[in-house]
Amino acid sequence: AGTDLWIVPLFGERKPIPFTRTGEFFEGHAQLSPDGHWIAYTSNETGREEVYVQNFPQPGGKWQVSTGGGAEPRWRRDGKELFYLEGQKLMAAEVRSGSHGFEAGTPKALFGVRLAGTGLRNRYLASADGQRFLLNSPAEESGSAPFTVVVNWAAAPRK
């Protein structure tokens, strides 16, 4: 059995509606484009995971973005670039969309990555401009100490 993508409208009866309905393949890691007109997701319908984009909210045209395998797509905030994982590499493909449909440029490897886990959500995130990335990397086994991130430090009581 596979995993399909479903949509839950936030109006009317709010009943889930199937978006992809293959039944036998995995479709997941879905993310809406910043303008809400496209959905990028991972599917293994070709026998390996690849990244696809489809019209949203109504399914329509479908475009394969990755060329050598791909998973966990993330949009740049302006919707002009799509990032994804290809094995141990972070990839990027320029994208164009509009009334003409959707076009993806040739994917390019940005850099190698070592990420924690395989089924975790948000193993990486891109900054709004796509120039910086936050990676969920495993701790080194060489004894390096973990680090602590303190948020809202300005509100902490002063000693």
C-alpha cells in the first residue's frame, strides 16, 4: 500500500479530498508554493523517489523537477527556486510559473550534506533568499560537544 496526498479545505464541510490517488506509490513531503498555485512533493512512481510539481488546488499538469532522484522539496520564498535532496547533496532548480504553466531549469548541486534520520520532517530549511540553510546534521562521533541555542535571550533575567 502507498501513501497519497490529501487536501483539507478550511471552508465548507472541511472534508479531506484526495489530491494524488495512486494507492500503490508513496507521495509525500508536500509543500505549497509561496503563491499557493503549485504543490511540490516526492513520489516513487518511477521506482525511485523523484520531486514533482503539480497545479494546486486542482490537480492538472505534472512536471518532474529532479533528474537523478530527489526528496523533500522546499520553495524559496519568492517561488523562483526549488530545493531538494538528492542522496547526500542539496540540489536547486530555478523555476518559472505563470499562465504558460510551469518550467524547471536543470538542477544544480549546491553542496554535500549529512542529515540526521530519514523520515524526519524539516531535516533542512532554506532562508527566504535561498542563500543560507539550516541543516539537521547528526552529532560527530569524535566527541564534539553539542551546542545550545537560546531563544528570546534578551528577555532572560539578568544576574
